[in-house]
Amino acid sequence: MENARYHEDLFGILIAVVVLIVYGSLYPWAFETRHLPASPLYILLHSWDANLLDRRLLFDAAVNIAIYIPLGMSAYLALQRFKSRALETLAPVALGALLSATMEMAQLFTPSRHCSAVDLIANTLGSASGVLVGFAFTRIADVPATGLRFRSRDRSAVALLFCWVSSLLFPMFPVLYQSVWRAKLSAFIHAPLISPLPILLSVAEWFAVGRLLVAAGARKPFRWLVVVLLLAPAQFAIVNHSPMPADFAGGAFGALLFYFFGRGPSADRLAGAALLLALTLRGLAPFHFEGPAQAFLWIPFGGLLTAEWQSAIPILAGKLFQYGACIWLLRRAGLGIARATVIVTVVLAGIEALQTRIPGHVAEINDPLLAVLLCLGLRVLYAHREAVTNAENVNQPTPPLLRPQ
């Protein structure tokens, strides 16, 4: 029963990913009638007008690959129920190519988009990369974990760690110009050494990462936490990332707090409350309210889709980690996933509502909606954990005192 629900939920996630890709690819949904010189398929197959020496092309290719990775990964996981290696490997790539080709041809009728076979190739590569990510995810999550109560690792913890690393390293494109290096170092040197809110948020995030490492089955989570602290200075070498002193101070302090308090019975409760509090304070800073109220953007992901993808994707991955970690920690503290999601969603909605009166903020529906979507994804991963646990309990030999006489 649990296995059936788990696979049904995976197909639901796959459908949701397809819907989100269609929504983003055709946004803002403004179409116009055009007289095409040839069939849409012919135009797509002959649209190779790309300068391979253009650095912008590499950025766009990285973004198009990243967008389709969730499709390939979710399709790979959803098709595992059929126990066919060829199906679970090739079908996600074919689905990605078909969906991408359909979106590219549909963009011929949108005034702000263009049809490109280069994007088709990048999206197909993204689907194939998603299969590899899904394969790596299952191998990491299903390796026997020493010291855990059950054989399987917490897949939800592994998924949130994936989001966190993506927020720090995407688009994994190196800085090529010395001027950019100098600008980053100058911004770091002239930044304030003590920034209370960024440090608080960084401390809460790193403490949460420690708890996620424990659930993910890391044998020595504190050592792993110290090792991944190297991701902070690594951001100097990645475009669109500029680490600040607060990132280093918060990471080091968060690791120390985890070392002393990360294994206590109330660690999850304190970590979840601290992270949610830090997100609230960040969202309401600088705490200067004035009227009249600004407009509230009800169109889902409108601001995200109009922003530069190279910067938008790390921000999105960071929010997925932050909000997902809040739900994950509060659930582990005993609230249950439904109540934890309601708390996080209500807090985020309250922040957005107050931001209508805070200059410099844009109030959107995105963050509360992300919390709801994260609940659906985490629910699927929890269903897998329950299915594995029940299977292990069935196969476990009956203890001598419980055997029938």
C-alpha cells in the first residue's frame, strides 16, 4: 500500500514539474498569430543561429540544462516502479526532448520568445543530466547508513542538501576575468565585519545543515560540516556569487553550535524555530513601515521568470532549502508535516503581507506557494521512507520472546 502511494505521488511530482516548465516557458502567456514561412518543426530544426564563442551562450545553455534536470530526475524516479533500466533511463530523455521541442515551437507564436534548436539540445542534455542526478540520488540515499535506526537514509534530508549545495555553487561557471575577482575581493574587504541579521541567518542555516547531515547518514557530521565550510570561499571563483564576512562568521559559529548542541533531544525544535525566526527578521528588515501599501503580486513566479536566470536559480534553490528545512525540522520536532507546513506557510504569507508597506521589498505569492509545493515533495520522500521501513520490519526475524510457543 505504501509503495503504491509512493509511486503515485512520484508521478504527481512529475506532472507538477511538467506544468511548471510549460508555465515558465510560455510566460507571460501572450500569443499572436503569425504567418510562418515553413512548418514549426522545420523552423526548429534549422534554428542554429548561435555564436559558439559568445560567453552568453554558455550561460544560457547552463540555465536551460538546469531547468530540465528536475524533469529528468522526477521521471527517472517515477519510472523505477516498472523495473526496466532502459525505460527509466531513456524515457526521461525522450520526454524532455519532446517537451522542449513542443515549447520551442509554441514560442514561435509568442512575441518575447524565439525558437532555438540550441535550447532543444541543452534541454535534452538537462533531462539526461537529471537521470544521472536521480541515479546518484538513489545510490546515496539507499546506501546502508551506520548508526541510523533504519537501513535507508532520509531521502528528504539528502534532497534538501542537494538544494543547499546548488544555491551555493550554481551555475558552477568559473570567474574568467581579473576585474571580477578584484571587485569581489573589494566588496568583501569593505563589507561590515558584523552584520547581525546575515550572521543569524547563516548560523541557523549551517546548524540546519548539520542536522540534515545526521539524517542523511553522515558518520561524522561535524567533520563533514567543517569540510563543506570550504564552499563559502569557493564562491569567489563562481560567477554571480559574492561571499561576505557574515557567510564565514555565520558558518563557523553555526558549526560550533552544532558540535556542542547538535545532538540534543531539542536540536530540531530549536533549529527550526531559529531558522524561521531568521527568515522572518530578514524579510521584515529594515523594519520601516510606511503607507500607502504597495501592490501585491498574485501571479506565481512572475518576478522569478522576468529576472536573470543565472541569479534567479541560486535564489530559488536557496529558498527551497530554507523553507524545506524549516518544514523538515519542525516535523522532526513532533509537529507533523501538515502542521509544520501550515506554520511555515502562514509565517511566509505574513511576511509578504507586511512587505507591502516596507520600501525596497516586493510582496509576492511565491514564497507561501513554494512552502506548499515543498510539502508535496517532502511527503513523497517520507512515503518512500515508510515503505522501506515497513518492508524491513516485515523481513526482520521475530524476536524469541514474541514467537508463538
